[in-house]
Amino acid sequence: MRSYRWIVLGLLLAAVPGSAQTMPMPVDIQLPLFLKILTYDRSFVYKARSAITIGVVYLPGDPESVKAKDEMVANLQRLADRTIKNLPIKYVLLEFKDVASLDKAVKAGKVNVFYVAPGLGDQLPHLLKMARAYAITTATGVPEFVQRGISVGIGMKADKKPDILINLPSSRSEGSEFDASLLRIATVVK
């Protein structure tokens, strides 16, 4: 009877929001999809102006967050000479220490996309407020974060293929206007 209680307690703790910030798809699959999704945002070229600048937001004390950051940087470095709609692809690392330092780094780096790594569940309200204030498109590989307000995510379908997730109200509040052809193939969160 005692061991049963411990099993149930373990299952309940595993289900606590914020504890399951996992990415079902590897970053090398996420990044090309994110970049393609940006081409379906009718207002993105205007928002980006001179470059697509991805702010890779991570939590330095969280191993999963640091791993996702490292994988994203490795993949972004391979795209250093590529463009999307004639805009170069750049990135800046945004270590989340506090809101004020993040705000300063976002302004200095001219960030127009946040890639939100795992481990930042508690910081989502701050990130979303900043994204809406500066018209920054938010993206993540953590499907739970899309339910909580991130605009674009990559999940996994039952057949193990990538699932494009779009949080429509969030994307609109960040100034994005996704084409209907994308919304038809995506899982849309309203």
C-alpha cells in the first residue's frame, strides 16, 4: 500500500505545470520549420526591416535550456550565409537573468524573434509582455508554451511527424498576420 502511494505521488508531481517543459522535436527539425513559418507572416518583412534577428532566450541554470540553446546556436551558425526574403539571418544569445537586463539586450540586439528554450515556463509572462510591446514573434519547441501564449511552436503528431502549432490570439498581439494556407495545415490554438 505504501509503495502505491509513492507511485501516485510521483505521477502527480510529474504532472505539475512547468515540470514537463520538453521538446518532442529536435532543434535541427524545429529551426527550418520556424524559418519557413516566418515566410507565411505577411507582416514579418516589415517587422524585421533589415535582418531576421533571433534572440535565443535560455535559463543558464537549467540543463535542458542550455542544451536547447547550444543546439539552436549550432544550427543557426550553419545558416550564417542564408537569407529569407532577402533578409540575413542573425542571432543573439539572451541569458534570462532578470527582466531589465533582458529588455536592454533585446533593444541592443534589435531582436524580432524570440526562440524560447525549455526551462522558462515561470518567465513566460515577462517574455510575452516584452514580445507584445516590441512586436517580437515568439517561437518554441515546447508545445506546452504555445498553450500558455507563445505564438509559434513545433510539436509532434501521433505519426511522429512535426506538428506546427500557432496560437492565433498571441500571434496577432505580437503583430503577426499568418497566411490562411499556413493556418490550414497547422494546429491552431484559439
